[in-house]
Amino acid sequence: MNLCSLLFTVIASATLTSVGAGRTNHDKVQSFPQPVPVTVSEKAAVKFKPSLQILIACHPYPAVNAAGETSGGLQATGKYDGDCKWSSLGSQVYGRAAWHKDRWAIMYAWYFSKDMYFNHFDEEGHRHNWGSTVVWLDNPAVERPKILAVTTATANGEYDNKKDGPPSCDHGSCDPPFTDYFNDTRPMLKYGIGEYEETATLVLTTEKLGELQDLIIWEQLTEEARDALSETNFGEMALVPFIDDNFNLYLEVYNPFQ
């Protein structure tokens, strides 16, 4: 599915006019350490935090530091993972959660310094990219919350939903069972260039090869960091999915139960 026409027109007009609160080199942004979870929401976010496998693409980097300086990203040239294989100052996954139409939605988002085109018909990709996933639960406060669905998406507008239930089949081929995409409570994701994709995509995988990043939840960020993420122009192909202007709209579009 593609939500470019909807999200880019609604969100871009509100966010792309902002100039941001100061940039620094992509490899100079210090990550936030993962705090000890205290609330029900925080504990659920840590429990269901996905693992992430990287294939032929940049690894996730911090997008903002405590002082509100944001990453300058990388020019989309050279190798797909050129100058962005690992952050010496720590990697990061961002989170935000809320009730949405009687279901608990936990959004996780990763920042990537660049995205490279695969087919070479275009001269280059673009500086900055965001990938996100939403884990849909019945209730985070019960003893054993049930995962109802998982949405995966990248900032280029592509997204996919997988729901608990019988595997979907097409032309005699069926998806793996829903439970095969999890390592205990953690969804397993991979990000990178696929066989038929032109840009990097984020999808569920059955391969237990991913890594974990320190999770920082929206409310745990410093005020300077929240303001910077809300005001910085990362480009029309890299809209920050979890800021106030975008979060609820993304949940509405991604909702797999409509």
C-alpha cells in the first residue's frame, strides 16, 4: 500500500516550513540511554520492542541529542551503507504509544542517515530516512497482552499490515504463520534493499538475526529534543512519524482494523 498522496499533502505542508534547531554530523549525535521502565506503557514498550536486521543499507543512528541538535544525515552517494554501518555513540529506536479505537498502539521508529536508490535510473536517493512499525495490542495492562497486528512502514509511503489469524495465501503461496514473525514477544524486522524494491523497506521477517537498540519514548526525551524533532526539516521523504503533528494521522492510516 502507498500513503504518499495522503500523508505528504497533509503533513508536509505543516512540517516542511520549519527550519530546525541546529544540525551536527550524523556520527556526532549522542544517543539516549534506555531508561528503566516504570509505567505500564513503558514496560509494554520495552517488552514488545522489535529486533532489527539490516540488509544492504544504513544502520540506524540517533536523530537528535539531549541538547536538541539533530543529525545532518548523509548525501545519498557511494555505497548503500557507506559511512553509516554503525554509530559509535549508540544506536536508537524511538517510541510512542496511545489508545487508538480501543486498541493499544505502540509505534517504534528508526532514523537512517540516507536512503539510496537501487535501480540507478535516478541519480541518487535522498538524505535522511525514517522507518517505523506499530505493534497493536489488546491491552498493555493485562498480565499477558495479546499482539493483534503489526504494521511496518518507511517514509517513502509504503506500508504493510499483518494480523493475527490464518496466513494469507495468493496463487498457491501462503505467508508464514503470524507467530513465526516473533522471537518471544519481539517482532523481528529487517530493513534494506529487497529483490524488487527501489529504496530501502522495512518488513517483518522470520529470521532471528536482528539486533536491539536503546529505546527512548517520546515523553522521556528532553524538551529540547522533542522540539527539535518537531521543527527540523528532514525532507518530504523523511517525515518524523511520532511527533505531535504526525502521530495520530499515521495511526489512522496504518490502522489494520478499518
